[in-house]
Amino acid sequence: MNEFINVLFVIILILNLFALGNSRILTIIRIVALQGIILGALPLFIEHHITIPLLISSVAAIILKGFVIPLIMMKALRDAQIKREVEPLIGLLPSTIFGGLVTALVFFISSQVETTNQPEVSLLIPTSFATILIGFILLITRYKAISQVLGYLVLENGIYIFSLLLIEAIPMVVEMGMLLDLFVSIFIISIITNHINKAFSSLDTRNLSSLKE
Amino acid sequence: MIMIFLILSGLSILFISGVPALFFSSSSEKGHYVTVFLVVLGSITGCIGTAFSFATDIPPTLIISWTIPLGNFAVAVDKLSAFFLIPVFIIPALGSIYSLGYWKQKEHTANGQKLGFFFGTLAGSMALIVIAHDGILFLIAWESMALSAFFCLTTEDHKKEIRDAGFVYFVCTHIGTLILFIMFILWNSTTGSFILTQTQTLSKQTTGIIFIFAFIGFSFKAGFIPFHVWLPDAHANAPSHVSAVMSAVVLKMGIYGIIRFSGLLMVSEPWWGIVLLCVGAITGLSGIVFAFSQTDFKRILAYSSIENIGIIGMGIGLALLGRSYAKPELVILGMGGAFFHVLNHSFFKALLFFNSGAVIHATGTQNIELMGGLAKKMPFSAFMFIIGAVAISALPPLNGFVSEWLLYLGFFKSIEPSTTSNITLIALAAVVLAMIGTLALATFVKMYSIVFLGSPRSEMKNHSHAPALSMKIPMFVLAGFCIITGILPVLVTPLLDGAISAWTAYNPDSLVISKLIPLHFITATGLLLIAIVIIIIVLYKKASTPYKTIKGITWDCGYTKPTPRMQYTGTSFAQIITQLFSFILLPKISKTSQLQHFPEKTHFHYTVADLILSRLVYPVLYFIRKLFFRMYIFQQGQPNLYVLYIIVMVLLLFIFGGIGVDL
């Protein structure tokens, strides 16, 4: 079982790098959706006793992260009529390498720090931090609004992984609340993206600098 | 207990007085009448409660615990509070009546209801400040007053200069409040609670620090120089009845704070009094010098308010010194003069501001250089102005004289042979007070002669009309108060004695004002003066009846082509004295440099800006702003960059958290 969980974490990390190295936004949406499904399923493997609330929150997370949000994003993408991130701040290959380096760095640091959590999820903390940082890299290096939303989603996934540590402590209501927050924010961002597209006739967030003083 | 409930219900009615009007159409006068009715009702209720609380010796206290963290809803009405409740309940009610004619809802559909609403909350929160017995409640009421006053004075917020004046006021009042926060935190940490009761166990250092914070914090509201920077613009740009309330009552809340806290802190040192005496003297003198040099009707009155605040400050300083050196006469005369002047100033300054509203309403300008000859068109205003001017210049037989007389007597008491030598220097303050009085007289002579005498200096809006009845009544009432309290100060002195005894327990001989000074002498002299004036008028009329009166142009004097421009202007009238004081006024003069042999077109321009605001506050703020312009490089407008800032910040926090640095 332990091995299997670690495999899942490694898949998540690889998906991160894929997301960094891909220019087709549709593909990235799919990658993030897959990551979401894995994340949703993770608690079922980590916990020894599967309870009804755990099942509910897990299923909700899978549906939301794996299907609903990607569908919203795809619709936004169709409305915006763009396909790829043309010229990111850092090129695709360099950002993939950079992401790999960050991941390695996080693993190195976390190997130096002693933690008290169970040994079967030893990859949990480094994976979570690596995912958060890669979310940040996506947010910083991409100019298209939709790509930035994807960066935000990856970042959120990282936070979600971290919250698995506390899965026993967090009541289901809080977890559901978090999911609802995510859903609403993506929903709103998609609408805003649409409006940005209409106002600037592009999704390039560099145009937003005309709003500054 | 009954008086507390009366006062509380009065102030609650004041608080909500503007609410019903919001439901009426914005172009109908009915709502306005309802507002005025409620304000008057609330004020009368409050006045009855105040009158009752003068009659009891034990201050009634009401403490209700509430769900707001910290503090209680605690109110107490001792005689000090009751004394300050008098102007708080009287002036806004008169101002509200005045607004019926001055700020007609029909003519001000956009902001009349808003003004009515905030005018009510302003009056209500001031009443709450005065009776608050708990630091938190005090701060809540204080903030509520500051905000209400802000919205009142920015009534015409579509004008840029009014927004600017409002902004300066807003910044100043919040700096003051911030300092009061510090003061109350110190208070809480040293006394252990927010309840405002007298403290006898604190050390001198602690009380000294609390006193300094209280003095600076309250000075921002009272308008002591150099904390007055908001005051002239705010008073000049607000509607006149708001200016009247601001000057007559809101400033007094600052004075109330200083008096209240200097009373609560029982342990004091002589330097407290010296600070107040010096700041008061500087404020009074420079206030009146600035007033003299202004040409805007309401700015003159605003600077004159600063001057009067200075006089009150000198009185408080004298009383504090008296307390430190165990001289009950100084306490009684200083505090008595200060209290009396608080009351008097709220009467005559409100009268003058109401009057200024009537004049400005009629002429359409605030610049006195454009006025002239109004005494013929507006005899009522001219007469009311004379009463206000005589009172504010401290001339007998009106009330301003009595309060300043108390102060003079107090200052002279300090050089009596029996006193120790270290306080004889206080007597110098009498000299300053005399200078202030003289300059005040000069200022109001200038105003009266420029505004009401001579002939019109410009094509004024040609409806120079008599003010409406609703504007006359408040002025008439206030003029009546000025005359009555001036001739019969015996009516007021028991209230003063009560307030002094509530302020400090230190009065071993249980002295009262009427024992120290012959009040009936003032009454007799006042009546005699009035009689003499009446006799002169009667004799003059009698002597002049056999002759025919020919009416001509003012300053006609046999000149063939007189024009109004030949008259003295306000600036030229003031020139001698403004030149004397040019070292603090720093006037900006622009004129044609050389006069040619043949007359050419020439110009002369003379402006006096506020010393502290234009030479100190603005330059410093502009410099700081320039520094902060460099921060603009961080504002690139790119979301990516902002995310980068976040991650840098997060990483920094991690690093500092990791190595255990306390941020």
C-alpha cells in the first residue's frame, strides 16, 4: 500500500512538470484534471478506515477537480478562441528544467527537516510544497489569463495535498467549504477571463498594466 | 437618575433627528420641519435633564455592561459635564432652526437631507462625549462626532475646495484620535480599567505622559496652534450653521477633553500649567493676528475662534498652576474664566457665524473686500454684528468682558505681595491678554467698517435682503444670551462654581466666584453704560431733529466724482498692524515693481496663507510624497509580478521563521 501511495505522489510530480512543459492550454487543463482526480482519490488510500464523510468529500473532490472545473475552463477556452500560450516569460523547456530543480530542492530541504508524520506518507510534504511552487511558477511565467488560472489550480492542488496531513482533524464541513470556495473562484475567474477577452480583445494580462496609476 | 434618562433620551432624539426626513421627497420642506422639530425636542429634553443635574450634588452614574469587547456603557453627569451640555444642547438647536431659512430643502435637494442627518448625529455624539464615563464609549462618541462633522462640512462635496478642506480636516482629526487611542491605552494600563475616575495613586511621570498625549490629541480638535491647520479652511467652507456649531461646540469638545483629563489626573506638576499658558498665549496672539490679516468673512471668524481657544487655554493654564502651587484663588479665577469663556464664545461666535451666513446669503460672496454699505440694506444684521463684535472684543457690558475680566483678575492675583515669587511671571499673561483684546477689537472694527459701512465695493448680487425670520430668531436669542450673561453674571457663576468643584477637589476654603469679585459692580456698570448710550442717542436725536438731513454718498466730502474704490479696503485698513506682524504672517505681495512718470496699469495683490499649513505641513508632506514616488517602480501593473512579490514574501517569512527571527 505504501508503495502505491508513493507512486501516486510521483505521478503528481510528473504531471506538474508536464503542465510546465506543455504549450497547448487544453492539454494543461487535462493534466490538471487528472491531477485533481488522483488527489481526490488519495485520502481513500491513506486512511485505513474509510468512513462515509471521507467518501463523500473524496467523491466531491474528484467530481469537482476532475470534471466540473475542467469543463468550465474548457468552455472559457472555447469562448476565448485561443489554443496555446505563445510566448511565456520563460520558455517551455527552461521552465520545465526550473520546475525540476525546484522539486529537487524541496526534496533536499525536506530530507534535512525531521517531521513527526507517519512514514507511509513521507513524500507528502515535499510533493505538496513542490506543487505549490510549480503553481507559482506557472502563475508568474504565463501571460494568458487562462494559463494563470491553471497555475492557480495547481497551487491549490498543492495546498490540498498539504491538508491531507490534517485529514482527521479537519471536519468535513470545512473541507466542503474549501471545495466550494475553489469552485466559486474558478467560476468567477472564468467569467472575468471572458470579460478581459472582450475588453482587450486578448487574454494577455500584460494589457492590464494600462490600469495602473 | 431621572436626569440621566432625560439627557440620554434627548441625545437619542438628536441622533435620529435626520432619519424621518429621509423618507420625504427631497424637494419638499416637510421633512426639514420634522428634523428641526426633533432637534428642538431633543435639545429641550436634554436641557431639562441638564438643569436637573445642576441641582444634585452627587453625580448620577449609569453603568450597563454591553457585548462590545472592552469597557462598559457607562455615563455620568457631574457638573462639569452638565456645564458643557449647555452649549451642546442650545447651539445645534438654534442652528437647526436657522437652517430652515438658510439651507432650504427646496433649494438644496441634493444635500439638504444628508446635512440634516449628520447635523443630528453631530449634536447627539457631542452630548454623548460629554457624559461618557468610559474610555471606549468616549472614543466611539468622539469618532462619531468627527465623522459627522466631516460629512456636515463637506455638504457641498461637488466643489473641489470643499473636498480639499474636508480632507485636511479628516487627516487632522484622525491623527488626533490616534493620539487619544494611545492615551486611553496608557490610561487602561496604568489605572487598570477604562472607567474615567479620578486617580490619586499614579506617579508623576505616568500622569505627565498621559497628560501630554491628552493635550496633543485634544488640541487637534480644539485648534491650539500648531494643531489648528484644518480649522480655517473647514470653517470657511462649511455651511454657516455648521461653521457655527463647529466653532461654538465642536472645538469646545477638545477643550472639554483637556479639562476633563487634567481634572482626572490628580497628580500634576507646574509645567502642565506653564505649557497650557504658553501655548494658549501663542495661540491667542497669532490667531487674532491672522484673523486681522484675512479678507474672507468666515476665515476671519475661524481665526478668531483660534484666538478664543487660546484665551480659554490660558485660563486652564492659570488654574493648573494654581492647583500646583496650592492657590485656590488662581484655580477659581482661571477655571472660572475659562468655563465662562467657553460658554460666551459659543454664544457670540455662533451669533457671528449665523450673521455671516445671512450676509453671505445676501451678497453671494465671502470676500469682505467686495462688500460695503450693508448697514443700510441689512440693519438687523448690522445690529447683531455689533452685539457679537462687542462681546467678542471683550468690551463691557457684554459677556465677553466678564470672562476675560475674571482671567485678568486671576493673572493679577499672582503678583499680590503674599504670593511667592516663582509665579509672578504669570502676570505677563495679562499683557498678552490685553494685546489679544486690542487686536480683536481692531479686527472687528475692520470687519464692521468694511462690510457694513461705506458704500458697496462691487456689483453685489442685487438681492441684499433682510434674513428670513427663522434666521433672525436664533441670532436674536443668542444676542439676548450675550446681553443677559454680560449684565447679570450672577446667573452663570453658580454653574461655574459647580463645574470647578467637579473639576478638582482642591478648594480648601470652598471659595466661590461671587466671593472673590464684586459681581453686582459689573451689573451696575453695565446698566450705567447702557443708560449712557441711550441718553446720548436720545440727546442726539433731539438735537438733530430741527435740522434737515440730506442723504449723500458715503465719503462724498465735496469731491466731484467719488467712486467706491476710493474707500479703504480691508487690507489697507489692516496694513499697519499686518506690517508689524509680518514676521509671522509672511504675506505674499505681488505688485508692479516701479511706478512710471505717467500712470500705467498697475496691480497689487496681498495674500496671507496659514503659516503652519503652507510653510510647514505642506512642504513636509510634499517631500514625503516625493520619497514615496520611488515606490512606483514596484507598481508595474502586471499580475505575474504581483504573484512574484507574494512568493518572495512567503519565502522570506519561511526563512525568517526557520531561523527564528521575531518579525
